[in-house]
Amino acid sequence: MELTHIEQLGANAKAVAPTLASASPMLKNSALAAIADALTNRASEIMEANQTDLANAVENHMSQAMQDRLLLNETRIKDIADSVRKLITLDEVVGKVDEGFVRPNGLQIRKTRVPLGVIGIIFESRPNVTVDAATLCMKAGNCVILRGGKEAFSSNLCLTGIMRDAVASVGLPADIIQLVQDTSRESSNQLMKLSRYLDVLIPRGGAGLINAVAENATVPVIRTGTGNCHVFVDESADLAMAVNIVNNGKTQRPSVCNAVESVLIHRAVAQQFLPMMKAKLDEHQVALHGDDDTRSILGECVLSANEDDYAAEYLDYQLAVKIVDSIDEAIAHIARYGTNHSECIVTKSLENAERFQREVDAAAVYVNASTRFTDGGEFGFGAEIGISTQKLHARGPMGLAELTSVKYLINGDGQIR
């Protein structure tokens, strides 16, 4: 029976997966270097393909912000190539022994890192993800099937072709990196069901994409991304510090998943803190959505907040605000509206800091520091495939180690049970 396009990609990847899994660190790094050089050397080719996508974006009335995410110029291509070169400097994870021990019967057991196998990645219209995802997966010994958005198809096709040529030039199979060339919804649905060939599926994008994949996939999924992140300003907080943390979390880069979307303020400091916070956020024209208590302090300039505001991932210069009576109420609010991504308390109380970190259910829980640090690079991982907000297999910034599984290697000398 003839395979569909998606099934053929899966079969191709499965066939070459053992070759990549057993490739030496030197060979994988040579492939990464070849990719970085090829991206730089063929930049004009990439930009020409990108112009096709940008022309279609203008014709389809794509927003300026989305067009900017789509754009590839010489500087951005150089940055992408540099990020690939940075991967070369990272320690090898495949074959690393997490722990080893000897049982009373003499069996020697080693818990060892191995690739996941074949990873599918569904993402939206940021062509840099095409290279980031492919090279991260390859460094960790995994084949990858990429399914990008139709808005970046010409760019993705060009980038994938360049990477395939590069890995082939050093002796690795080109099929360790493949692109789904059907951008219809049906191709995504088929990829979600490709359990015969895929070992894991990772969606990268907005809440709609992530939820659709999580709800419909039969392949194991690692959920990434959605971030309704909170800052709780405790009654003992250094208020100037709290202003800076809120401002950084909201305005340094509002369109990312670790940006702050809601601020909770203890009633004891609200009268003093809210005007300080608003004055700083006004520098960036941040729109505030607040409860009645917040509006009574700051006035009609604050929009009336509803349930949707407290649940919102704005990804914009908007912020939900609520005054609470206790740390208990703050923790309960976060439990109700949070997305298990990144949460922060600003406090001088060690007791409250420890309680907040113990009781708040999130991948990253901060005391007196911005949620913007939830990032593979900032954590010292060098790179990341995304931020996992689930608990099984991986949680938080997913670096190379999170793109591997484990295998137990057992050596004996004739033991039987």
C-alpha cells in the first residue's frame, strides 16, 4: 500500500534514526558547522525566498508585528548561524551516564542518555525556528520532521534544503532533517497521528496551536509555551524592586511566553505601590485592567477587569491587576488562572518566599526576580526547544538533555534470577 506524504517522511526518518543516534560527537559538530557556514554563504538565496513570503504577507494584510517575525535579513541570518555555532560548544549529552551502581549480586547498572528518536515539531510563522529546532534535535541525536506555517513556507523550504545539503556534505543522511511540504490543516492532523514513526511531537506557537495538538494527537506530546505569568507583591516587599520586576516582566519583551500578564498586590501596600507601578508602566503606554479596588486607587484610567482578563495571555502592552488580602488568596488566584509556566513573589519574608515556592504549581517559581529569566540560555543550557509547562518527561526550559531519554545498560558475569 502506497504511503502518504506524511507517512513517507516518517518512514524516511525511522530508517536513518539509528545512523544519527550512533553518530560521534565530532561528526554531529561537523554537520552543525557545515550548516552554519552554508546559512552564511547562501544568505542571498534565503533572503530571496523570504521575500516571496513577505510579499504574500503584505498581500494577505498580515500585521506589521507578524511581518517582522517573518523577516530574514543578513543580520538575522548571521544570528541564526551564530546560534548554530554555539551548539557546537555545548557538552555532548548522548551517552552521558546519569548514574551507575553495582547490585549485591554483582550486576553493574548504568543509567545512560540516549536520543528520543524521531521528533515532530509543529510551529507557526517564525522561520528561525526551522533552524533552531532542526539543529537542537540533531545535536541530541534525533531526526526531525518540521511542519511550519504556510506564511513562511518558501523560507522554510529554502532553509531545510540548505541544512539537508550541509549534513549530507559531511556524511550524514539528508533525511535526518525533513520538512512537511503540505501546509494544509490535514497535514498537521496526519502528523499528530503518526505514532508508527514519531516518538514525540512538540508544538511551538500560540495557545490555539498547542491545545489543538494536545487534544488531537495520538503521538506523545510535550506541551510548550502558553504563559499567564504572575507577580505577587507581598506586604513586606521592597516596592521599588517590585516596580522594576513588574516593568521588566511586562515591557522588556511583551510578546513572549515568560512575560508578566497579571500582578497581584497585597492590600497593605496597594495604596503606595499602585501609583508607583502605574507611573513606570505609563512610560510604555501599558493598559491596565483592574478590579474595583484597583480602580478606586488609580481611577477611571484603569479598565474594569473581568474573568477573561485574569485568564489572558495578552502578549502585548496590557496587564491585569488585582488587590488581594493575603498570600493565601494570591496562591489561590494563581492556581485558578495560571498556566503552570513562571510565577514570582516579591517579598522580604523568608517564610512567605518558601511557602510560595513550595505551594505554587509552575515550572519556574521566582523570589525577587523577573519571570523573563525562564529561558534555556539564561539558565545556562545554551539553547532550548521551548518551555515545557507539563510534568512528565520534561518541565521548564528544554535543553539538549530534555531531548533525550534514558537506557539502562547492565553488565554481568552469568547472573540468573
